[in-house]
Amino acid sequence: MSHIVLNADAVSYRIAGQHLVETATLTVRCGARLAIIGPNGAGKSTLLRMLAGLLEPTSGEVFLNGSNLDRLRPIERARQFAFVGQIDAADPQLLAADYVALGRIPHRGVFSKSRDREIVHDALHRTGIVQFARRRVGSLSGGERQRLQLARALAQEPAILFLDEPTNHLDPKARNELLSLVVGLDVTTVAVLHDLPLVAPFATHVAVMNHAQLVATGTPDETLTPRIVNDVFDLDVLRLAHPSQNRELMVFEAPGRTACSHQRSIR
Ligand code: ADP
Ligand code: MG
């Protein structure tokens, strides 16, 4: 089994007397894709930011390859971790390739300029946007910009990629494409996902949060169970055979919907 690259030991984040995350313990193995799921306000982004070393836990510790994140210098952390958040504040006038080159900053001076250019080109290529290299960031669509952010993160050559709701603002097709793209990258990834049907196809592991607590961790099969999905999301989960492919589909829906009195009243 592959080794543990990241682990959080009883991390909490408390502010103004309130726990946003309470004693969360989890491990991420090399090559895994961990999805953090839970309702709005559950503490997912706070946990992700602590795992990525962007927010210091008020108690507990995070270790990267056995070393406490506290003891890593910021430059070292920037070489190891790439973070794609929900808000992209990129200058719209920047050329796409120059934006992706920002990912090389933590490695500046380590490689030759031509090697840095190669890595930027490779990141654009792997995310399928090499044709936009000379376009201005502001001229790209939502889905293209999301890929661009991912390309910048890849240019960092991180040990771990952190994504916070990367499919926000994308249409259903682009959501699928973006997550398939991340699967194909074969990089250890920790992603907050809010789209439940996308979780099982994407993730090797799932961490379920509710009310600041980590309430379940395990494989998608172990965590997307009727009981957990019902407790945490107040949804029913149906597992159906795909009509034409040899795989299972998960459908999430509001529980106990019978003939609808609401509809009757609309009529
Ligand atoms: P999620 O990503 O699961 O939606 P967050 O981790 O962003 O949740 O936030 C968890 C809860 O903590 C939310 O209710 C949010 O409003 C609150 N919160 C986030 N940051 C702060 C802060 N700096 N001070 C007080 N409350 C906060
Ligand atoms: Mg969030």
C-alpha cells in the first residue's frame, strides 16, 4: 500500500468561541483522491485550508511526510502544495501562459528558464488549453479559466493538489470534464466537492463533514451509504445499474416524495 503523505491529527479551528472544525483526524495516501463533502457551512473549506497549511489549526497538527507543517518554511510549502480556490483574482489582462508561469514562482532559480517554460507548456497541454496560451485571461470562459487555474497549480509540480469546489460555476458537461481531467493527472488530490453524483466517479476516498465534525471517512462505498447520506444531507441515495455501461449510478433525491400537495395548490 502506498505511504501516507499527509495526515491531520485532531485538528480543530475555533474562532469567537465557536468550532468551525472540531478534532478532525484523517490521512491521505500517495496517489489518493480525497473528496471532502458535507452541507454548506459544515467546515469543509476550513478543514481544506488547514490541510493545505493556509490556516493554522487552533489545536492539533498536520504532517506532510511526517514533518509538522508548522516547521516547513513557506517556500517549501509552496513547492509541495498547490491550491485552487473558489475565487480567482487573476488580472484579466495577463496572458494565459504568463498566468500559468506564476506557478513556477516557488521554484524560481531552481531550474533553468527553458525548463520552466517547458513545465508551463506541459501544464497547459495536460489541462487541454495549450491553444489559449496567448489569450488574455479575461477573454476565457468559466470552464477555460478553471482549467487555467488547474494548469497554474500543475506548473507548481506539487506533491498535493488542493481544490475547493472546482466545479463551481461550470455547466454539467464542464464539471464532468474537469473532474475526469483531474483523475487523469494522477496527482494526489484533496478536493471539496459539493456535487454528490460526481463524488464516487472521482474519489478514491471520502471525508464527510457535518456541523464542524468529521462524521465518516472511507471509500465512496463506505461513506455514501443510505444512512450517512440521509443523516448528513437529508437525501435518499439510490444505486442503479447504468442502462448501457457496466457501472453503477448513484442518484440522490429528496426523501419520501409522494404525490405533491404543493403542485395541487399551484393548479
Ligand atoms: P463550508 O466550506 O463547509 O461551506 P466553511 O469552512 O467555509 O464551510 O465555514 C464553516 C462555518 O464557519 C460557516 O458557517 C462559516 O460562515 C463560518 N466561518 C467561516 N470563516 C469564519 C470566520 N473567519 N469567522 C467566523 N465564522 C466563520
Ligand atoms: Mg466552502
